[in-house]
Amino acid sequence: MIATGPIFYQNFWHKNYIKISILISISICIYYIIYLNSLFKILITLIEYIQFILLILVLYISSGGIFIEINKKINSKINLLILFFGSCISNLIGTTGASIILIRPYIKINKKNIKPYHIIFFIFIISNIGGGLTPIGDPPLFLGFLKGVPFFWTLKNNFLPWVFSLTILGLFFYIIDFKNHVNIKNKIKKDKKPYILIYGGRNFFWLIIITISIFLENKIFHFIPDIKYNSHSISFIREIIIILIILFLYKNANKYAFKKNKFNFKPLEEICFVFIAIFISILPILEIINNLAQSNKFINIINYNTLYWSTGLLSGFLDNAPTYLNLLNAIMSTYDANIHNVENVKLYTKGIYSINNILELKAISIASVFFGALTYIGNGPNFIVKSIAEKYGIKMPSFFEYIIYFSIPFLMPVLIVIWLLFFYIN
């Protein structure tokens, strides 16, 4: 419905997507609770959803309170520099934080010549692939870190594919943008020198605090209290801190930055309601995958090649965070290893169970992050960037137009070459 609604029944979808999302979520919850007697699965899913939304919300408010004003003659090199800079800081403040901080100045600096491809490549590079080096960068990698994957494992194993993909996508962007700037004059007023001004810069400090708070997890620091529920460890200290930061930042925000950013919660509305439906409706799909993991047929076909494509496609069309966890759980179960056991995960990352373990985890890690750019629903920041761009009057492509005109011709060739170079030839 997310894919077809904006195309085939646009007015109905935009007016009723909140009701539809709630109806679908409630229906599946009732089925799980009453028919399957699986209240536990629903509760854990809702807790994960709340944790996800709180992180998105605090990054959205803190980043929205920062306004960067740039007065500089724009060209393709400057645009490319912004994209590469954003891809680097995505690993420090997350793809959501980097996207929110940079999307508005990026749009404004290109305001005389802004095109949909500017936003799409922003989503490709900053909102997704850029965050592929650290657990802070993208939610699936963070979930893997909480399960026991060493912090620097992704940096070591994802670095070459990360550099390769950004280089090729950057080249694609530069060629398109260079042609677009031909015969277009973008001049600064003669009485003004080029400058860069930052309002609400203190929020960078709070972004650091938010990043640190992410690590306040009992599985990382055992002295931090948590709630034990059916062998699950549920954090609450981190969430309390994030809620307090949200209240403080919103009350004490730089008013000028909020005003210039046209800050409001409308972009988050769609994320909140659409993603609750995604988190709930993905449950039966992922259970099918887990059941397959126990069958001989699954064991015979599963390897780092099939993991790359299955993780990628599910991440692009569903959600990359739960996809990462469930496929990691599926492949680990074939070695009788438990994803909920930190020591099992650490042994898996070292290739103790099989020489293919590192390639398997590498395939899941790269695919879950990189394929998140395949559609608008692959990763949370995609929706935010799209909504902000539309508020500036940029006509963004529909769900299928995004795939047909951008993902297939530009992103998919990169993903195929990454598979050939880093997995298939092994």
C-alpha cells in the first residue's frame, strides 16, 4: 500500500494513511495476541519501535535546531564536497542527524537550480551508504553492535565497499550536475563576500551527548540497570535520558534556527505511523525466514551471496534494522549459534564457526545499509529528506518513479558491482 498508494489512489492514501496504518497494525496485533497467543512478540516489537522513534525524534529536534547559512557560488564540485562531507559525518552523528543538518543548506545553496536528482543522490550518499562504517551510522549496524559485533568490525570490513560505492555514485552525480550547471550563472551579490554562518551550534554538543547515551546499554556496561522480560534485556536508562534531552532541546532551541528551518513535526508524522505498520507487519515475514533457517533446503541455499541479495531486497522494501537482525539470526542458527548470546556473536565475527562467517556478516551489514537507499521506505531518513524537500516546493518522484528513474539506473549497478567484487569472486 505504501508503494501503490501515492500512485494509484493518491488522494485517498494521503487522507487515510494514518487510519490504514493503525488498522493494519491493530489487525496483526489481534491475530498474534488472540490466535497465536504471542503477546510477548508484540510487546518486544512495540518496545523496539518506541526506541527507534525516540532516537529519530531526538536527532530530528537537535539537528533541526541547527541552521547553516551559506553564501557561496555553487558548482558541481561544491555539491560533491557537501555530499562526501555528509557521508563522513553520518558515521559520527548518524544518517538521520547528518541528513537533517545538511538537507536545508544543500537545498538553499542550489535554490536557483535545484532538481529531484539533487535530493535522490543526497538520500543515496548521506542518508544511507554514508553511515556504513560505524554502529552509530545506521540502525542495523547499531543493533548488531548491541548483540556483540565489535565497534570497529564494520569500519575494518566495510571500508573498501564504502569507498568504492561513494566514488562511483559521486562520479554519476558529478556528471549529471556538471551538465545541469552548463549555461547557468549563479552569482553572489557583489556587496557580499562568501560566508558560512552556523546558528544553534551548541546543539552539536548535544549530538555528542546523544551519541554517548546510545551506549548506555546493560549488554555493553553491565552496571547499567535494565528490565528483564522473558530472557530479554530491555533498556530504560538510555530512553529516559533521550526523553529528557528531547524536552530540554525543544524548550531551549535556537528560535532563529527553528524559524529558518521551518521546523515542525509534520515530516515525522508519516514516519511514526507508516513505520509502526512496517514494524508490526514485518513480523510474519521474518518468522517465515526464521522457520526456513531450520530446514535443510535453507541450509543448502544459504551463503554470503544469497544473504547479500535477500538482506538487500528485504531492507529496501521493508526495513533494514529488523531485517539485519533476523537474517543474522537465521544464518547463525545454521551453526547452532544464538544471536542473543554475546559470546556466540563475538565468535561468529571472528570466523570461528566457519571460514565464511566474516563474509556472511559482511554481506548482511553492507546490504542492510546500502540497499536502504533502494526505496523511500528502506531507511528512516529517506522519508524525512523527501518531506523537507517537498516543503521547499521540489516535486519528488513517486515510489515507483524513484526506483525506475534513479535506483535501477544509478544505484543498482553499483550494488551489483559490489557483489561481484567483494562476494561473488570469493
